[in-house]
Amino acid sequence: MIKFFPKTVTSTVLWSVSIAFALLLVGVIFTVVRGNASAVSGEGGRLITIHDRGIEKVFLSNADTIADAVKDADITLDSRDAVEPALTQKLIASEYQINIYRARPVTVVDGPTRQKIITAYQTAEQIVKDAGISLYPEDATILNRSKNFVSDGAGLELVIDRATVFSFTLYGKKADARTQAATVGDMLKEKGVKLGENDRVSPAVTDPLNAETEVRVWREGKQTVTVEEPVAFETEQIRDADRAVGYKAVQTAGVDGKKNVTYEIEIQDGVEVKRTEIASLVTSESTKQVEVIGSKPAFLPYTGGGTKTEWLAASNIPAESWGYADFMVTKESGWNPNAMNKSSGACGLAQALPCSKVPGNPLDPIDSLNWMNGYVNGRYGGWQGAYNFWLAKKWY
């Protein structure tokens, strides 16, 4: 007995068989292509797939580089087109996917400025960079097909929406900031600034924000702040009696150190009214500067002869003060006109420091005594006052 299936069942079976056969055929073809690719690959050939403006081209190539493979496909490139991977990349794998991005016109609108460029880049960030325009993180971009076909052609239009630049003082630190927000409150949310219980903001969070707005955020009451401050280096001077007065050279350059200083500050209405140092920690020691300075007088030694009485008589020191002068000059220089202190550089009868203070020649006894008279009168009010000071300090 022969049984016939209903018509609907027969159609379903035939449809299933057709689909199975088609899938089997595709698999065979794919295997053959793969097999051929593998075979050719063993001989240096590779399976290349090129994607160019929505068209896919698949072929086998023995090319050494991406550029050679594109040439084998008889594809012409413009110098402004972009290719991934790069044209210079060598082919070492068995198959490659090559994407060609064709250069096209893009009109970049940046405020009142419009410029047209030819670029193959796909993203707004890349296009803007290719146009030589700088973007800030807060700036926004809109990329669409150009609506003005007559002036822009069949290209794209990239509009840059610049962020608002405003003055922002955040807990005492003032800087220029940028935002796309329309109000102060939205800007604080955008910047991730959360106001605490004692924090204040001016203007109000509901106020509009524009380029003239100066936003301040501060914390009322006492708080602490730690800042890095320099530690000034010390200077040590070494006097060289073999160098003339006026000579100066840095033997070791000084370097400022660093320290972290913690202050307790008190804020009222956003203004610091008091600051007290509560801690200090040196983080980097300073380096002392060592300088060599000349102490050798740039004057000829005195050879004119004479006695202390003659020198005192020729000076402008009054006779009633000669006793004080005799005592102090004896202690300072022993009445040697050419006396020189190799350590300090002081010179002459009066041991002037520096020697250049003395008008004329500091090694001339008369010039030295005249300078000494003016000095003790100006500093101590007279010779007795200078004498009393010398007895107490052993210098004047």
C-alpha cells in the first residue's frame, strides 16, 4: 500500500531539504576557498578582503605590503585617503581585512569661523585635530551631513559648540574654567563639586552662568590648609686676601629647599581673616651658597712716613679726642697704615670694612683718620661714646 503525505507536509519537507542543501553548498564553497587560500598561503599568497565605500572585494594576493595588495586590487587612492592597516605594513598573516576611508570635504564651523578641509578621518575629534583646531574637554561637537549643498558640496558639517569660560575660585584657588552648564548649580554638578554643611557659593546655584560670572566656593569657619613653601638657602662668604676688593665668585651655588607648612585659617564671608602656622615639615634641605670675595685693597701701600702725632694733627679729629683715638687705633691696627685683616678684609689705621668706605686712599693715614672721625660721630655721637662701646664690645 502506498501512502501519500498531505500537501502541506510535503511542501515543508521539500523546503527543509532545500535549505539543508543550500547550507551544504555554502559550506563546500567556503571550504574550497579556505583550502585554496591555505594552499596559496603556503606558496606566499594571502586572502585579502578590502572594504571600500560599502563595497567588499575578496581576492588572493602574493603582495608583500598592504600598498601592494591594494594595487593588486586595481584600487586607486588619493593622497588624503586613509587606509587601515597602514599601507607600509608588511603582510605576514594568512588573511587580512583592509579598510579604506575616502577623503571627503568637511566644513568646520567654529563660532564665526568657517573653514573647509578635505579629510578621511571619521570622528569629530580626529577631524578637528586634522584641521589644526584645539578643543577643550568641555567643548562639544556636532557632526552631520551638510545642509548647504551649494556652498559646501556633498560633504559633512562639523559644528564646534565652545564651552563658556568663567572665573572660578574653589576653596581659595582661582582659575579660569569652562562649562556647558547654564546655571551655577548645573556647573557644580558637572565639575563634581558637592557642597558641605559649612560650604557657601556665590552667586546662588540658581543664577545663570556666563562669561562675566565669577563663581566662588568657600568653607566658613576654621579649617586647615597645607602649602609647599621654599626654604631660603644661607650664604657663606670666604674672604680671599689675594683677590682685590670688589672681586666676587660663587664657589658653590645655593639651592632653596622645600617645606610643607600647615596653617589654620579662618574664613568669613569667603575671605580669609586669620592664618596661623601650626606645623612645618622640611621635605628638601637647602644647599648653602659659598661665595669668594676679594679683601685685598686695590690701593698702593702707604710709604709716606710720619708719626701718629703728625697724622692726628693733620686729621680733622679734635685735639681733646686724641686720647680716645689713640687708644682705639692702637687696638684696631697698632698705628700701621697698611694693616690688613685677612679674615674680614678690614684695612688701614681705622680698619674700615669694607675699605671702599674710605674716601681717597684707605691706606693713607690722614684719609683713614678723617673717615674714622666721621664714622664715630655719626654712629656714637662722639669719640667718648665710641670709646665706651669699644670697651664693652671690643669692636666699634
